[in-house]
Amino acid sequence: MRSHRQRIKHLLLYASTTLITLAVLFPVIFGFFTSFKPNPETFTYPPKLMPQSWTIKSYTSVLSQQRYLRYFLNGYLISISSTLLCVFLGALAGYGLSRFRLPAKRSLMLAILALQMFPGAILMISYFNLSRALGLYDTYLALILIDTTFALSLVIWLLKSYFDSIPVSLEEAALVDGCSRSRALLSIVAPLARAGFIGTGVFAFIRAWNEFMFALILTKGPERAPVTVGLAELFGQYSIQWNGVMALTVVATFPLLIVFIFVQRYIIKGITSGAVK
Amino acid sequence: MNRKLAKVLAVGLVLALFVGATLGVGYAKTKLVWAEWWDPEWGEDTVEWIIDTFEEAHPDVEVKAFFAPHDSYSDKLLTLCQAGDCPDIMGMEVTWSDAFNRLGLLADLGPLAASASDEFNSQFSPAWIINYKGRAIMAYLYTNSYGIIYNVKLLEEAGVEPPTDWEELREVLTTLYDPVAKKWGIALPFAMKSSCHFMLYDFWTRLIQAGGHMVDENGLARFDSPAGVRTLEYWKSLLDENLVYPGTVKGALATGEKEFRELFAAEQVAMILSGPFEKGVALERNPDIQVAFTPPFEDCTSGYLLTGSGVAISSQTEHPELAWAFFEHLVSYEVATKMIEERSLTWANTAALGAPELAEDPMLGPYSEMVSNSASRSWIALPSLGDLCGVIMEHAQQYFLGLKPAQQALDEAAEEWNAIVTAGK
Amino acid sequence: MRRRFRDRYDMEGFLFLAPALTLLVLSIAFPLFRVIQRSFQEYSAQVGAFQYVGLKQYQHLFSDPLFWISVRNTFIFTIGSIALHLGFAYPIALLLNARWPNVKIRNFFRGAFILPFLFSPPAAALLWGLLFRPLGPLNYGLSKLGVGQIAFLGDSSWALFSVMLVNSWVYFPLYMILILGGLQSIPKIFYDAARVDGANWIQRFIYVTLPQMRTLVMTVILIDFATSFIHFDLVWTMTKGGPLRSTYLISFFLYEKGLRNFRLGYGSAVGVVIALIMAICISVYVFVAIRREEAAV
């Protein structure tokens, strides 16, 4: 009796989730197949999901250009570096906010969030001049620092609440045993927070990965520019390479997807045990 | 975290910082930087070929192409120039020229042109130099006029002759309209994202044909005229008769220039209103397509709008003469012939454009008639053109949707237009 | 009994905060100072430099009707986006948090829902532009169902909703992950206690899940507000503010009026006003909605 009801419940669960998944993923699937269509087929009526004549021209025309490899490498390099920096700084700050009684802590946290409020665009010219004055124009470092700045506020908030959920008693024991603060953080809290680091890291990575405006303004050309700048190249004066954009997205996100699946179990645990107290 | 992974990432970070700090190396030759957005339009090979042929003639010069995509070109260049790092010679649209000029970034081409070579003087029309506020701020590399371009095969299949005026165009569109197969005669860029395209190609061109003027010599609005009303009414009547893809006004307001080119190449629509370069764009997508210009139209006048894209020389350049020499190379007979043949761009060189075989060309034949018509008008540089386009588009959309009469829409647009132009002075 | 400052506070904590705060302050404070300064200035071509013009830029800004249209649209867009994000993310997170007979399959679904997040904004905008076409896949599907053509991006009463939908599609995975984690960290013992009291699943949801999730949802709304309010790229690629001005956002105003024409004084004034609006909204929100949840901040 009970198992029968349970089976119906499971069936409902599978069916509804599959349906929602299909609805959410339809655009992804459509985009994937579009990347294999010849350009005119994208606009014929009636619209077809599958290509009538498969072609990998979009892929070859994008991938045969040397500079796209460079764009990919730059994109990964900038995003990974800024992610590491972000999580490192965010972890320290989050720990500080979580474990110490500080004056005006709430205002401080609001102020950290407030820095997130300024549209990056108005700071663009200043960053451009600043990067030139410091000799950082057209360097990876400039982009890494900026990407870090614009993700850091959120990372601090998330990691702070993550640390909040780790019992203080563990460290206190260590501190009583004569362990230093940094030692306690490194050997006791950090291993427990590993999932949190990975989750927030993924968040920081994707923000950096999708950043376009600063990448455009602060680099000269393909030597330092990340993949978003390469994507913009496909938006021409007269026409857009629709299928090329889809192909580039597939190629660019494939490695991301692999990594994502790999760290998935940490993500779910990670980002979130944080956000809740 | 996996310790090995951590090590790899740490090494990666250090490497990133190291490589990032390393800057470019210097050059021994005189360096000339040419900013351009044409890599996708012409092909990188062509850009390199232009540079190589110039360097052969000037062995002590090294030209470096600085590519930026058209969409983000002006943002990127303005920032660079603001910081004093302006490329010596820059691809330039009239659309952007005011912003560059206002910041004092464009050299006056007048003195340079005065000492131009004889070959240049004999092959370059003075009309291709854009004067703005008493200075020559840029020069066209290729010019455009916009007329009706059609798909030869589709018109033949429908058994209709190419239209020769605007009312014939309406008849042809009626014949081509097939609500079952969802085929239309024409797609027009009435979406806000194509506001400049609409203003120049569709509104301004049709306005000249209706006998009207867009602006006076100060850039103030003159389109709020009976000719302006006639222009808007014509486009709205096509919309109301469902003759414009995709058959509804609201659908048409979602269609932009990037879409209509694809629809044309995919043979979903048989005609578009655009310039000669469309041939190259369409062929790249659909190698079997055959395109041609209709014969020039005549409504109240037979004039067309003359526009183009070109180059400007930076006021910051240390080698203005060399930059000018490169410009002369860009509009030389050799380059012009190649660009006309391979890219259907009507290159700014009278000798190349005057080649007898071009008169027979289905695209360039009618085009040269349009250009040489005495009623044709050049567009002029205007301040904040992007904002002006938005004003025209917004009020045209309101009229198309039936929210206000044509005269009122144009009056309001003219008022906003003049406010922008006055503020920009 | 009042304790002395040193006893009440643990200043060592600032050592941990120092590196992050240094970066944030250094990288934002200086440019910000320039922006605020610029907002009281105007570039004069005659002089070739910026000159002080007092409040002129602000007066100009407040008298532009387009600015007020953009403010209205931005509020609708932001609030709508937040509602849609939560509307998608919460139920899906609940589904994925339910007891699944097979954990592998559940993890597969969790992974699948993250896919939209991987599309960079211009690519997502283009993809949805294709789907939204008047004769595109969505309208084709609708016509098969007997529904008439919808001009998703051409009808001024649909366009803002359409772009909100795309914004939600791209970013809901982030909020889903956050909420899912929240659900997982609710101690089981609460549910067991509710069961003992004879609560059915609806009651358990109302009396256990919702209150437990309150803090998290408040934080999520805050984060979403801060990002959606200055949203630019996705909608810009899709509509550039049209049809009419129905999707014209405040960030477009900033870009078109200030940056594209390089009117840095005016652009800076717009930027300052945007930041002020956001600061007011967030402060009010934090003090009214989160006040009782001391824990959140």
C-alpha cells in the first residue's frame, strides 16, 4: 500500500522535474543545434530544431583562427586567477567578520555591499587612466584585479555566513591548546569550508568569465583579451555570425561544463551552507 | 582541495602575474597604426594585403592594423584617444565623427589635401571629403546610397518585373505576399536597435524622394514637412497592408537590420532597402543568390541619400604626411579595383568606378546612376547622432502603432531633435 | 555595566579584513572620487579642460523625461526579475531537495539546471533573439497550439516582460543553488517535530521551511536587487530600449547620454544618481525587512 503510493510520488517527481528541465533547457538545445546549421537555415520558415544539412563550418571558421585559442587561454587565465584571489581575500574577510566582535559590523557589511552598487560603466574612464598611470594597461593583472573587485563583496557576504555555520568550539579548543589564529584558520576551519570555497569560487569565476566592458577597454588586442572580446568580434558592422556565436559558446563552455560536473557536489553544499545561518 | 591541483593553480597565478607585467617590444621602423573595424567585412587577408602593398612602396614604414569590432569601435577608440594613444589613421563613421571632433581628436585634412599627389587629385572627388564646422574632418573610403535590392530568382519565379517606382514596389510586394508560406516581399528595420539604420536608409532616402529636406545647414530639423508626412505615411501604408515581414506592425517593430539581411540571404524575403555592399554580405551566406538593384526610383524627386564610411587622421599623430600617404593608398586605383570586384563596395576612386564593365553590373550600374543624380543629397555630420536616430525611431514607431498622427509625431521629433543639436553645439 | 571598548570589541579581526578592504577601497575609492567630482563639472572645448558648473548636470538630468521613463522601467525590471528569479528558483530547489529514490539522477538534474548560467550575456541575448523572432520557434509552437503571433520584442506591452524572462533564465541557477543549499541546511529535527504534531506537508512548508528560509531569501533579494538594477548587456543586445522606450533601462541612459557621447560630466552625474537611488533602496530594505534578522548582517 505504502510502497504503491511512494511509487506514484516518485513518478510524479520524475515527470515534473523532466518537464521543467526540458522547458529550461530547450533554449540550450536549440542553441546547440543552431551551431551546426548553415547560416541561412537559422532564418527559414517553418523553424526547425535540427539542422537540415549539418555543417561544422561555424566551428572551423572560429577555431581555425589562432587568436581564438589565445582568447580562450586569456579567459581561463584571468578568470582562474581572479577566482583564487577573490576566494583568498574573501575567506580572510569573511572569517574576520564571522569570528570577531567588531565595532559597527553591520554598517561595515553594508558598506562592502555598497561598493557593488556603482555601475562599472561610470568607473570605466577612471580605471582606464589609472591602469595607464600604473603601467597596468593591457596586462592580465589589471583585469584580474578589477574582476576580483567586482565579485569580492558578494564573496565576502557568502563566505562570512558560511563560516558562521561552522561551530566555533572546534577552533576554541585549538586556540586553548596554544594554536595561533592563522594556524587555526588554516588547519581547522579551511578544510571544513572547502566546499564553501569551491562554491563561491564558481560564482566568482563565472562573473569574471562573462565580464566584457573592462576587458574591451583595458586591452589592446587579442594578446591579453579574454573570450568575451572574441565573442564581440562576431558582431560585425553589417551582420552577426549567429551560428558562429553559438559555436563559440559551445566550445568555450564545454571545459566549464566538465569542471562544473566535477565540482557539482561541492557547489550545492558550498555556496549555500554559507548563505544561511 | 587536491594538493596537486592547488599547486598547478598557484603556478598558474604566478605565471599570469609575470606574463601580465611584461609589456610589448619596441619597433625600429616608423610605425603607423591604422584602426579599423573591417576584419569581418573584408576578410583579414584583404586588410593584410592593403598593408603589405603599402609597405612595399614605403619600406621604412611599418603599418600596424588595430582591429576593433564595429559595435564597440567608437567606445574603444575614444577611450584610447582620450588617453593620448590615438591610432594615426582611424576608420571613421560620420555617425561618430562629432564625438571625436568635439574632443579635438581629428586633424584637419585640408592642408594635407592641398599637397596631395596628382594621381590622387585626378581620381578622388572633393565631394568625398566631409567638412564639419569649417574643417575637413574625414574622407570616405567607400560610399553608399540606399535603394531597393531584389533577389533576381524570386522575382522571376513570381513572374514580376523589378519595380521602377514606389507605387510599383507596392504592387510587387502585394504579388509576392504569401501568407500561407509566410513569405513577404520586403523586411524593413523598424526595431529600436536599428534606429540609425531606419533613419538613414528608410526615412532619409524616402524623404529626399518625397522632395523633402532632413536638416538645414545648421543641422536643425526640416523633416517636419509635408514631405516628411508623405514619407511616414508611405511606410505605414505598407505596414497596414501587411506587406512588410512578418505581417504585423508589432512584428515589424522587432525586426532589425541584422535580421533582415539573414532573411534576405535565406530567401524568406525577396527585397530589402539597402546599399551595394549587400551583394557581398548575401553571397557570403548563400553562394547561389543573385541580387540586383532596381532602376532608380522617382517620386517627387529622383534623388538618393549619399553616405559612406571612411577614415580620419588623428590630431595626435606624429606623422600626418605618412598617414595621408596611407590614405592615398587606401583610395588608390589598385585597392579600389580589388574592393569593388571582391566586396561590391563602391570605392572612392573615380577611375575604378568609371570602368565600363561596371555600367553593366546589376548592382553597380543602377548605383552609379543614383549617385550621379543631381537631386541626390549628402548626409552631414551631426552631433550625438545616436540620440537623434532614437528620437526619429521612437516617434515613427508611435505613428506606426497609431498612437498619434504623422504631423504630430514629426513635430515632436523635430522639437527633441533641435534640442539635442543645440545642446551639442 | 558598561565594558570598555577594548573588551567589547576584538580588533584583531581587522587584520583579517585588511587585505580585502584595502583592495576594495583602493580600487573603488579613487575612481569614485573622480566620478563625484566630475559630476559637478563640464568639459569645455574652448578651455580644453573640465570646469565647475555647480548643479547644472543634475538639473539637466532631472528635467529629462527619458530619465524618468528609464527609472520607472528599471524598477519594474528589477522587481519583476527578482520575482521571476525566486519564482523559478524556489520551486525547482524544492523539487531537487525532495527525497529522491536515486541520488545520481537528482544530481544530474541539479547539473542540468546550471547550464543557462554558462551562457555569456551577448550569446544568451542572441539565442533568445532567435527564439523570440516573430516567425521563430516560440511563435511557431504557439501557432500550433492555436495561439496568435506574439511580438515578444516588438510589442511594447510584452517587451519588458520578455527581457525579464531572459534575464531570469540566465541567472536563476545562481539563486537556485543558494536556495537549495538553504533548504538542505534546515535541521531535520524541525520537520520530525512537525510530523509528530501531525502537520501535513503544506503545514510543514509554511511553519518550518518558510521561517527557516527567511533570512536567506532576504539576502538573495538584496543581491538580486544590486545586480538587476544596473543590468545592461543582455537587454541592450536584444532591444536597445525599444519598442518605443518600453525596455529603456537606467544603465542605457547612462551609456547613451554620458559615455557614448563622452559627456563625462553628465555621465558622472547619472552614475551618482543611480548609486544614490540604490543606496536609499537598500538601506530602507535592510532597516525595514532585515532589521529583526540581526543574524543576516
